[in-house]
Amino acid sequence: MYDLVLKGKFLTGGKLIEGSIGVSDGKILRVSTGELKGEETIQIGRGKVILPGLIDVHVHLRDFDQRKKETVETGTMAAVHGGITTVFDMPNTQPPVLDVKTFERRKALFERTAYADYALSFLIRNNCGDAVKAGADFYKIFMGASTGGVFSEDFEGDYSCAPGIVSVHAEDTEIIAQNPERPPEAEIRAIKRALNAAEKLRKPLNICHVSTADGIWAILQRNLPWVSFEVTPHHLFLTRKDFEGNPLLKVYPPLRDEKHRRALWENFSRIPLIASDHAPHTPEDKESGAAGIPGLETEVALLLDAVNRGMLELSDIVEKMHTNPVKIFGIMNKGLEVGKDADFTVVDLKREWTVKPDDFYTKAKWSPWEGRKLKGKVVITLLRGRIVMEEDEILEKPQGVRINAGKGSA
Ligand SMILES: [Zn+2]
């Protein structure tokens, strides 16, 4: 007898099957095509599919001195609302996570207030000694200035001494300084430099939010097995034209011309990770030029809508937001397998709804997709065997825990 049995359609090995998942003590104990008995049974109805809990490897949850923009509490509520069961927190906070003391403070904050499970990061800039002491789940390096302004002056040195997998924001400092609009060359040059270092050092590197045709081509051509990369939904679905019509869409790296967007889709099957780069700001900060778009509560729905339009498969979402994040970042306790955490994202592919930022849990109550009608919605989120979100309502208290990360293999 299991604590909980989840019955319905689920994806396994790329195929949709009807069956039951037996859960006890928050772990998956059995995945079966037959009937299982549980103290509690949740029957997932027709038209809905049980996906493994989706993971967003790139979110900015602010907090600390920027509680007006977002807190760990509101940001992780937004995550479970959007169907994300694990978030990777970025360290360019105010103050930034550059030392052990700030890392410990961040850790304590997540332990108290996170609604989703989480990975903790550490910002590297000539401080590898502290990075080793902190022992984060992943490390972040900015090659050029972004929100927070802290960037590495010696990328190769910082990357070579990082004690684990590095996520890099690749935009070239010099080009940015001369061209504040951040042309494609800023990203392309930085990506090439990062690839050169990766080829030489042969250690795990994840290139964040790739947005240019030449950028993605360079990565794919080099094809280094220890290098992964992310693409955001906004770079997949929006272009510079959208930004020209709406200054709120300022983001780093910026929205690009159609040819870049097309290149991302042409290589869609080879994109390892989709991540939101959720970057909440207040309306006042946006007005004074802050870069970033909130994304946690729209990303999965946008991808489901695209499934309905024949642009991708449901299994692509699982691959890029569950299977690959688990593999690349070496997450030991996640995966749709016996013994792993019972995290699930239940989606209704047929549900039609309209994006209303007023209904968001993030403090950034605006969206590039405001008013957009989407077909496909996250209806239930389960974290370690408990329903934490159902039909837009957050049901439990914060109970997110830190992931069990290996070293990451990219
Ligand atoms: Zn970011």
C-alpha cells in the first residue's frame, strides 16, 4: 500500500502511457501500467498528462535588499504556479552572493521561505577560495555587466578554478561598453571565447540564454560534450519588433531579429535546456531602464501552446526542462524513476486561458504575453508527493528543499 497513487496518462521513454505511479514518503516507489493501491488516490482526468516535475535552471528571485522586486517566497510561489518544481537561483542579488556569509544567508532564506525545491549558486569573480568553502550547487560567471553590475575580469581564470559546473552569461564587456544596445556580436564574441576556454579546460560549462544564430551555430559546431546551453521562451517567441513596440521587453541579451529567432527553431532539437531567466522588476525600475522579463508563470504554458500548434512535442518539454537539467547539473534526487522525488507537473493540453498578470504570484505583475490566449495550462503541481498547487491556488506552506547535486557533468 502506497501513501499516494497517481493515476492517469504519463510520459515515459517519450511515449504516453496510461498507468499508476505509487508514492511513499515523498519518493516514487513504482511506475506501473497496471493498478496500484494507495491510502490516497488522485485520478488525473481525461485530456490531462502527468509530466515529471519541471526544472528551471535560470531564475532571479531577488530578495535581500530588493524585496520590492521579488522575494524567494513570491518567486517560488510563481514557480509552482507555473508548473516548476525546482528552481536554480541566480547569485547577482543585492548584495551579490560573492562570499560565504552571504551564501549562508541565502541558504537560510530558502530553507525558511521556498515553495519549490531549489539549487543554490555562487557568483565567481576572483574569489574561488570562498567558492570552495561555500559549496554551492552551481556557479555563475558574468563575462560582461548585467543586472547587479558584477562581472569577471578574467573569465578563463575564474572558470578554471570554479569548484563545479559554471553557468556563464556570455556578452562581451568591451562591445557592450561601446554599444549599450548589445548587438549580436557582443554575444557571439563572448560565446566563442567561452568555447575556447571550455575546449582547453574540459570542464562543465553551461552557456545561458543563447539568442543569436551565430552563437548557437558556434556551440553546435564545436560540439563539446561538457558544454550545454539554455534558450529562453522570450527569445524563442519574440523578436526585436516586439521590443520596439513595447519598451518593457528590454532584456539582456536583447530580443533579436527574426533571422536569429528562426535559427533557434531550426536547431530546436539540439537545444539542451529551456529556462525562463525569470527577472522580475518593479514598474518604476523598468521605466528607468532595468533589463529583464518575468517568465516563471508563462513558460510552460507557452510551450504547451506551441505543442498544440505543432511546433514541438510534449516530450521536448520533458527533455529540456527535466531530463537534461537532471543530467547536466547532476541532480541525484530527481527523475521519473523509482527512488527519486515524487515531483510532478500535471498539464491540461486542451485548456484555453488568457494571460492575466494580475493573477500572477510574482511581484512583477506584467508580462509580454498579457492578454494572449493560450491553449495548454499547468493545472496541478506536486512536490515530493504533495499537491502544492491546484487550479491556480497554492495549497501548502513553504516546504522546498535544496537539491542533492553532484558535480555536474554538462
Ligand atoms: Zn539571468
